Amino acid sequence: VDFSSPPKSEKRRVIVDFSSPNIAKEMHVGHLRSTIIGESVCRILEYCGHDVDRVNHVGDWGTQFGMLIQYLKEEFPNFENDQPNITDLTQFYKNAKMRFDENADFKKTAQLNVVALQSGDVACKKIWQILCDISRKEFKKVYNRLDVKVEECGESFYNDKISDVIKEFESKKLISIEEGGAKCIFLPSKKFPIPLMVQKSDGGFGYDSTDMAALKYRLCKLKADRVVYITDYSQANHFHMCFEAAEMMGWVTPDGPRLDHIGFGTVQGEDGKRFKTRSGDTVRLVDLLDEAVKRMKERLLERISAGSASITVEEVDVTAAACGYGAVKYFDLHRNPTSNYCFSYDRMLDDRGNTAIYLLYAHARLVSICAKAKERHGADVDKLIAAGEKIVVDHPSERNLVFHLEMFSDHIVTTLDDLFPYHICEYLYLTSKATSDFITKCKVLGSPEMNSRIMLCQATAIVMRQCFDLLGIQYVMRI
């Protein structure tokens, strides 16, 4: 009955770098794809027995902290004794940036704060920690809603490792000193128009520096067999440059470890541009998710009023959350991540077509059939399975459904290569359609084949639940 066993594979250590919001900024719609794709990738790898590090490479270091530290000092002078009540991180950041741009004295002091922070100044470090703590609380609101688990290891962790990495490149004469003193790495493939700049002309470090230090740490210290980065497609060149530099150093060879970048497209509005609010602001991820749940709740209450729902009013909130969050996830995950897509609540919450709502209803229908078999006919599917009863396949629709169930493991194997969750979505949708065909053409309840067919319903529900788990979608037993 259980077709959902994972394929056999040799256990590997895999590091998945995903989500990665910036400290002192709200998570917005731009973080949606990395977060939910990354969570699904981790679940797929863990399901197949791999040792997975779920790394949240947060932006917790850089020149912007100079202005943020100074702004907090001025707006919350009693910060050491009274925790600042910053409820809107986006506005806090905007206000600090505005003062930085308009006030020369503030700008100068902010720049000095950067030096002080990087030198370990106690006061600056304390404010920096406050900003990090406030941000984490806001990030957690999103992660809790999406049932995402991450382990924070931000840019600051690698700050003291950068110099040694630069020295290692210098020891192999792979550093070129450019005009102004910037230290660059020119890659031999000539695929990229610019070099990696591992140290700026002013002695500072940027993304190239941090990411090379992080890659060295993950490959050489953590001994990763595979490192997967999940960011928007515009960063593809940057990461492939880092991968090539790692090859130059011998950190990776043609035999491994494996380095992958999953680059995803843009979430767009109806106008084909980046999805924003009506006022033109970036959409907060918490607001986007809550709106999906709100709309789903309204639909469920309408169904209850119409007498077409299987849940009570008391179950609406939990069901709406599972369906609303699941709808947002599936609407993203069911397509190739490299493509852009137009965000639409109406389409993602539709109970027809290739949507999470359709699939969740299909699953709930299978559960309902098994429940009715027990209540009305005394046929307990769990007892039948425990007794070793077999599924008898005769009708073409039965054979077609069993064929789809047998293909589960093959789809997992396919997904393990490129780690695109849409393979599982595609499988889940096609299996659901085969299920619908089976239920339509084969009488289950009260038929001579009832015992076999409710076992087939149960087998299908088990596979569907496994797919939902791999996609990070909370399934429900009734809707």
C-alpha cells in the first residue's frame, strides 16, 4: 500500500543557502521564492537521507550599519536600559537613510561607526546586536507562518576569515592589484566581463570577499559534498564566478564537491512589473501571507453557509491557514524556478486546475471515501492493510493510478539532480488527475471491489501526503 519510500542513495552532507534577508529590513515578496524553494529543497534532501545544513546567510554586516547605529543612538538615547520599540523596520531604515543623505555631520559620524563596529567597539556592537535581535523576531513571524526552519550564519561570521582566503589566493599568485589598490581575481574561462574583487581599493570587503570566505569554510571546514545557493537569477554570474575561483584553488575538482546555484525569476504584479503595493512600496511578506489566509477563510465560510463544507466554523482558522499558505507556496513551486510569474490570489486560491486548493480537496476526498467505507459498510482500511490484504488491479483507471503511484520514486530521483520542486508538483497534479479518473469510473463504496479500492484510495492519499510534506504544504483531512 505504501508507494512513498525514498530511493536509495549514498548519504551526503549538503549545505543549502537560502532565504537570507537583511538585518534591519522587513522580509518582503522578494524573499518569498528563496525561502519556500529552499525549504522544499531541504525537505527533499532530508527525505532521501542526506545530512542537510539549512543556512540562513543573513545580511548582518556592512557599511549600512554605520547609519543605523547612529540613528538608533539619536532616536533612542536610553537604548542601554530601555529596549527600543522598533515595530516598523522598513520605516526605521528609510528614516536612517534619509538623515544619512541629508545631514553631513550624521553621515560623517555614521562612517566612523562602521570603522568602530569592525574594530570591535563595545557600544556599536551592542546596538548592532539589538538591531539583529529585533530583525530576527520579525523574520520569525514569516518562518512560523511558512513552517520554515533555518540556521542563521550571517555575513559577520566570515568577517575574520576573509584575510586568510585572500592570502591563500596571493600565495598562488592569483591576485591582481588593480588601479587604486583593489585586489581582484581574473578567471581563466573569460566567461565573465569583470573579475572578482576580494578587497576594495579602500581596504574594505564586499560580497565577493564574504562569499569566497563562506565557500572556503563550507568546503574545507564543514567538508560539504554539495553546496546549493538559492537566490534570484541576477546573481547567477556572481556565484558561478565564485565556483570557478574555487576550482582554481583546488577546493573543488571535477569529481566533487558539487556546487549549484538555483536562480529564480521575479514575482510580478498584473502590470508585468515587480509586485508592489498600490502606493508603489515593496509588499511585506507577512502581509502577503495573511491576505491569502484571509481570502481563504472568506471562501470557507461561504461554503459552510451554503452547506457544502465538511468542516465546522471552529475548524475554519486552522484550515484557512493550511490552505492559504499552501496556495502561496504551490503557486510558486509548481513552475520552473527560472521563470517569472504574475502573482494572483484568485488563481492560486482556485479549487480547479493545477493549484494547491484543488490538490488538497482531492486528498480530502480520498480520506472521506475511506471514512465512509468504515462508517457505512464496516470496511476499515487500516485493518485491511494490517491483515495483509492485496490491492487487485483490473479496471484501466485502476491500472493507470497504480502506474502513477509506482512512478513516485523515479520523480524523486529526477528531482535530486537539479533540485527543482516543480517535478514533485507535476507528479502530484498528474496523480491527482489519475485519482479523479479512477473515482469517476470505478465505483468504490458498496461495490464488490470496495476493499481493494479503498486500499488504493489510502495508498494514493499516503503518496499525496508525502508530496505535500516535501513541498512544505500542510495537508488537511477535511475541507
